[in-house]
Amino acid sequence: MMAKKGPAIWVILIALILSLPVWSAGQRRNQQKEQQPQQQQQPGQGQPGFLPQAKTKDEADAFNALQKEQNPAKKVELAEAFVSKYPDSDFVAYAQTFRVTSYSQLGKHKESAAAAEQAVDATVKFGEKLAAKADADAKLSDKDRENVRKKDKNAVFLDKNSPQFEEFMNQSEQRIVALYKSIIQSYQMLNDAPHMMEASKKALGLKPDDVDLLATISNVMAERPPTNDQQMTEQMKQAEEYVNQALTLLPAYLSSPENASWTPAQKADVTSQLHYTLGLIYLRQKRLGSSQAEFMTALKSKPNDPITYYRLGIAYVQEMKNDQAMDALGKSVFLKGVSEPNARDLLKQLYVQKNKSEQGLEDYIKSAGSKIGQ
């Protein structure tokens, strides 16, 4: 599967959750009166218009306590209590997101995925609530707005065409994509390819140019082909389109500000994984020369990957290039990893076929290993 780079996705989710203390509506109004007694609130300006608000002090206190809690088990308990007590709160999506991150920390990946689905639903509902308010505000006349302000001088009128509204909706979309990525990560841990595919496609619907998503879904499709020949052909064709799109976007992705802190090894890992995936797709399609070339390109970026050597060995075997196959398989065995048993079995068959004996096999493996990276 596509390896995750940088911090775990739940760390990113934490960064997307509100970091400021939560105020009830009344508390916030009082604070604004103290700090800005003469300033008129503009549509979309300041926190109240776009960020969620607690309806009561108890709700605000409960969410603030949830944010401050550091113990993941206790955080789950507080989040579930908050959702149960305040099911209509603007903060339900954030409480659900805390469940996502805490369950992930606890290693409860099935529960984390379920919480993420609920967080997506709550995020969408809050966005719909704001959109509905913006639609209603757009129908108000100047006199209507004046009457509203007489009752509440801090009233905010939302405008769908404002930069602030667009920014908020973009941030909401980022949270939803991050939540889908957390679902993908959870199902990776559970080795559940169908649900990974489902979450990946939903996320791609929101962000079709996301390199990480394209890499993940193409890799899953390549690693888990259908048994039906026609379905396999169609799936490999789609996977090839995804991974080639990711490779096209890769230079800009690696040089983007969000990935500026990545080490050369992290960048090499992404590059290697994409070429490995394309090599595997070509292997499924019996395009053996192209498959070998992609695996070799992957190994230039990451020369110590046993799975890539194993797949390369299979590609050579299918083209009856047995000497090259033995060399690749010997390196895979030397590096160990999950592919070692299968690589060793296939290497042993080829070695005995050539040498009529197993004698010297271990020395051959050591010799192949000594050439890695040369």
C-alpha cells in the first residue's frame, strides 16, 4: 500500500480543528461590546459569521474541556458525551473529529473510520446551514437588515459571493478531504481494500488533483486486481490513468509550500512508490519491458525496497530472463520484509534449476545483497 509521508493524518486533522477558545453567543457579544463598542460588524468579517457558536455557556464550557483534554481515551468519552448532550450543536463536526484522532491514537481503526464518516456528515450539514442563512440574508431588504441590527447590533449577514464565505467553504472542503484520508488510513490498517477504494473515490470527487489520493487509489487498484479478466483489464486501465496523473502533478506537488519541510528521503519515497505502482500495473497487463523499466526507476529513488525487487524478479521470470530474475530476487531476500518467503521460494526454484543443487544459495543471496545501490 502507499506509505504515508510526514505526520499521521490525525495530526493534520488536529490542525484543522478550531484552536481558539469557544464562546457562547452571549459571551461573544459581551466581549465584542467591551472591545469594539463603536465598530459595525461587516458581513463575513470576524469569527461569529462563519465559525460555529455555542448556544449556551454550558455548551461552550463542555467543548472547551473537550479541546483541552490530552488523554485519548478520556477525550473519546468527552466527545461522545458532547455529541449526545448537544446533538444540534455547531461543534458536532469538531467533536466527531476529536473522536477520529483519539481512536486512531488508541489503535481502534474501525471506530476511527466510523467517527470520520460522522464528522464528514456533520461538516456538510454545518456548511448547508451557512449556505441556507446566506440565501435567506440575500433576500433581505436594506430595511429588513436595519430592523435586524436594531435588535442585535452584532448581527452578521452572510454573502455567498464574498471572499470570506468562499474561504470558509474551501476550509470545510479541506477538512472533509482530510477526514476521507483518515478513513483511507484506517482501512489500510484494517487491510480493507474495498472500503479504502470507496473512501478514495469520494475524496477524489472533491479533490481530483490530489497526488496522495491518486497514489493511494492507484496502488490499491494495482495490488488488489479482480479475478474476472474483463474487470481486471478495466481496473488496470483506470489505475494507469490515476498514477500517470499523479506523476504529471508530482514535480509541483514536491515543490509546493506544504511539502517544503520534507526530507529528500521522503520525496524519494513518493517518487519510488508511484513508479512501483505503474510497474505493477504494467506487470498485470503483461507489458513486461515497461514493467521492468518502471521498477528500475523506482529502485533508483529507493534502492533498498524488497517488494520492488520481488516484483521486478517476477517480471523477469515471465520474460524468461532467469539470471536477471535471480539477481532481483536475491536482493529481495537479502533485504527481508513481507516479500521474503515468496521471493526465497521462487529464487530457490530458479537456483536449483540452474545449479542442480541448493548448495551455495545463501552465498548467492549475500552476493546479490552486496550489489544493492551500485
